[in-house]
Amino acid sequence: MSLELLTYLFVVVSFAIYIFIAFWSRSATTHDFYVAGGGVTPLANGMATAADWMSAASFISLAGVISLSGYDASGYVMGWTGGYVLLALLLAPYLRKFGKFTVPDFVGDRYYSNVARVVAVVCVLFISFTYISGQMRGTGIVFSRFLQVEIETGIMIGMAVVFIYAVLGGMKGITYTQVAQYCVMIFAFNVPALFLTFTMTGHLLPQTGLGATLESGTYVLEHLDGLVEELGFASFTEGSKSSVDIFFITAALMFGTAGLPHVIVRFFTVPRVRDARISAAWALAFIAVLYTSIPAVAAFGRINLIETVNGPEGQGTYYEDMPNWFQKWETAGLIAWYDHNGDGRLQYAAGGAYTGQDERPDFWEVPDDPVSRSMFNSTRPVLNPSDGSFDPEVQPFANELFVDPDIMVLANPEVAGLPNWVIALVAAGAMAAALSTAAGLLLVIATAVSHDLVKKTMRPDITDKQELTIARVAAMVGVLLAGYLGMNPPGYVAAVVAMAFGLACASFFPAIIMGIFYQRMNKYGAISGMLVGLGSTLAYIIYFKFMGGSQEQWLFGISPEGFGAMGMILNFLVAYLVSHLTPPPPIAIQQMVQDIRVPRNQGSAYY
């Protein structure tokens, strides 16, 4: 069976399963729609949480970022996994004890203010729409390559599927759909990972294969370091980023994980506080299955790419001899080749794929997003200083290839020559990863608008049925806006998602953690802190991503992906100072905070 037919079969069958589950578990009340009736088991919730969190960034983009950046991308792995430890220990049980539907619900009631609730809703919308644009982009990439349609068409198909099962099923439908999606994505990621590891090292598990030796007798990472350094790249195991930037990226992702509204809401769906702790532990275990495999997939993928493109002699492979996958990814616009020296061979090395706008190949359309553009234009090949022409004697490894990080996992099975059914399985898994998180984010957007903005702030007298209708309309508008953002993303998937984590880190994490553990924190401090954290982080991201800010201008050498941690520090400082310059919260609120941490009644209703 052909690859295209297998891909259609896998994707259509998985979509049919998701939609069937949505019909089977459709929501009839707001309680079902928002928190699945509060009756999800810890095991199912842990699996659904893992699927909700392991987005297109984890499945599609993270291994690509590590593959092309090496040690510089280690902050993504440490931050995205470490954040779950914080979530399980510091937030999940206490928020479940509070017993609300949403993060803005907690903020509004804890800080006894509708203004605080509205500010939290604004934060939710900024975080969720930034995050969901990366998921929609991932959906479009998968459709573009494997189903041979435009990225925009693929995004619209993904929008339609997400809309059906998110709007119809609500949290109840999404929860059980995400259980199925987790099974699909974890199988789809690890099957090719096992193939790659066994083929290259003889080891079965990627976790041990990364430290194995190749046929040449050298260690995998030692071999990869030699390859990339010879081609002019920074060492894979050392990287080129500063320790300060890696620290702040790790912190932003870690604390951002603990502040993500679509992840936190999952812990409102279990019956008891104890179940929230157990489901957080299950989620971390399920996430580890994927995350401990990613570094090996990244390393093997980079080795395969270099050796396939540059050939066994290191002189480059003739274009007509390249496998079919190369031309297909080229058509999708995620790989590009420009023959600088006219020898008909591909050479992959450090540097931009072309020397400037006027010399780009006719078939290559310059990407709209600034991140991809900068990848081309920031580092250009060094040409002959005498006349500006290409000279192999001056630069024998001039780069002729552009590789988008988002294709590394998707292209890996093809690059390694794995069977068609494995390639089709990866496509289905990538779709599951993107759609599972997109559905969770869409629900958070709908809930923030219908429950927190309309029901709790603007029209508290509306009926349960009216509130449910507003939630579904908000979801419809949200999916349309999400599709637009997916077609016009601010960067590649992992970078976009990292910015969403930064916004969550700068806005929500301080408000939640101080709301639980600091009785003196009042509404004035919380509102001021959230506004300063969100505003400073947004301004930093916008300036450096959209207004032409240069790397030399980074504050303390912190990249936009890591500035959320600085925004968090500013949030903490401002919130603390303002709270001490203004009246303390009411006694009833202080007692409520005390009860969240140390319940006076430890009966089965809570534990």
C-alpha cells in the first residue's frame, strides 16, 4: 500500500475515533462542559493531561530544535518536564481543594475582585491564542507534507475536526478523546524511535542507545560532535548559548508549565484532592515515556540528515540522487536547496542557505515569519574576499541547505528508510499531538469567555443553558482566530509555544502561588503584578520578534523565549510591594487561604 493511502487511512480512522468519542460523551450541562462532571479517574486524567500538554511542540518540534541546536535546546527538556514537579507539589492539590472551574475563577474569588478576574481572562486569552497558533501550524505542516495539500488547507481541516469534538463534547469529550490521542501519539513517536535506535546502534531502547557506540567504534554523541564541528556548527554537546539565557529559558518553561491554564484545569476534573496528586504523578510518568526518547531521536536524526545530504565521502549528494522525501519536503516549503557552486550536489554546513534576497532560488518563497527569515539572513556564507564569488578553496563547506526544525521528527522515518506504515503512523501521531492540545486550549478560551467574563462579571443572571450556548459560540470564534494565527505564526512551533509558556510564567504563576501560600496578598498586589508581568513580557517579545530588535540588545543576554522568567520576577516584586502598601485582604479571604492549605475538615469529600 502506498504511503499516501496509508497516511489517509491512519488519519481518517483516528479522526473518526475522536469524533465518535465526542458524540458518545457529549456534554449536556456546564459542569460536564467545563470539568467533565468532576468524575474522571486519576489514571484517565493523567493520560489526558499528558496528551493535553504533549503538544505539537513536544511531538513535532522539540526533537527538531534539539537536533539542530544540541545543548542549546536542553532548557526545553528540563523546563517542560521540571514544571510538572512544581505543578504536582505546589499547585494541583490546592487548586482542586479550592473547587473552581478555571484559573480566572480562582483569581477572581481569591482576590475578591471582578477586575482581577477580567485581568486573568485577558492573560488566559493571550497565553491560549499564542499557544494554539503553534498547534494549528503543526497541523498544517503534517497535512502539507503527507496529504499533499497547502498548509492553509491542512489548518482548516484541523480546525473543523477540533471544533466538532471540542464544542460538542466539552471537557468530558475532550478528556476521553485525549486518552485515545495519547495512545496514538506515544505509539507513533516510539515505534520509529525504536527502529532508529536498533538500526544505528543495535540497542532496543532510545534511552540507552544515545550512549551506545556505532559500527565505527565511536560513541553516538562523539560521532555527532565530530560531524557538526567539521561542518562549522557549534559542538552538539556544548552549544553556543550563554548559561544565563539557558537558565532563563529553563525557568520560564518550568514555571510557565505550572501556570498554564489548560493544564491546571485538568486537575478540576477529578473527584478528590488526593486524585489530583495521583493524576499529576501519572501524567509525569506518561510524559517521561516520550521525553526520555526525544534526545536520541534528535541525535540520530541529525546524523542521518548530514550523512544523507553530504554523502559517504562528505562531498555532497547529487540532487537527482536524493531520495523522494527530499523533493516532497521541498514542495511543502520546509526544506530548500540553492546550488552556490553549480556542481549539482547538495552541501549541508553552517551558514545561511543563500547570500541574500537577490540570490535566492526561484522556487523558494521567503517565509513570512521573522524567525525563519532570520535563520536565512543572519548567518551568510563567507565568500571570496577578492571579488565576492564562491570559492571552494576559501570555503569548502558553504551551506546550500535550509532545514526547518519542525520537519525533523516527521522526516526522520523517511530519512532512515523506515517502512511506509511507520511514516504514516508518525503523521497520525503528529495530528493527535496538535489536535489534543488545540482542543484543550479552545475549551479554556470558551470557558474564560462564557463563565468568567459573561457569567461571573457581565450577566450573572443567565441560565445554565444560555451559558453553555455562549461557551460554544466562543469556541467557534476561538477556532477561527486560532486558524488565522496558525496560518500566520510568529515563528516555528517550539518557539511559539515557548513564548506562551513565558506569558504564563510572567502572569499566572506568581498570582497562583502567592494566592495559595501568602495570606497577606491582596487584590491590588495581584492585579498590579499580573499586569506588569504580562505587559513587560509581551513588550519584550513584540520588540524582538516583530519590531527588528537585535540580539545585541537583549537585556542581560536573555532571549525572548526566556524573558518570561524575568517577567515573573517583576510580577513577584511588584505584587509584594503593592500588597504591603495597600490594605490587607478581608479576614474571610485570609481564612479561606488558610483552609486551602490546612483543611479543618479532612473528610473524604476532600481526601
